[in-house]
Amino acid sequence: MHPHDVTTACVEQLRAALAANGITLPSLGVDLPTFASSYPTPPLVALGNCNAETARALTAALRKAAGQ
């Protein structure tokens, strides 16, 4: 499987997991500049920016998953 396909699948899985918790990161996606890199590193996932309300919801979901 091509690294782009693997990364895209990861992004979609993360988007679905976040949506299951009522969270949307509008800028979530594959970091396209990493494909142009001359370094042999896998593509990165760009989490993007979010507002404070979304950050609080993400924090709460992660804490709940961690049993805190």
C-alpha cells in the first residue's frame, strides 16, 4: 500500500473517532508538503487549528478514554 493511502486511511479513522465523540477538526488532513520532502520519512497527519471549545472537547474525550 502506498504511504499516501496509509496516511489517508489513518486520517479518515481519526476523523471518524473524533466524530463519534462529537468533535470536528476542520483542518484535519494529510500534510501534503511531506510528500515533497527529500527525506525518507512517512507522510504526516496535519491536525490543524481548532477553537478553544473544540480543544476542551478533545481534552475531555481523551481524559475519559484514559479513565481520568
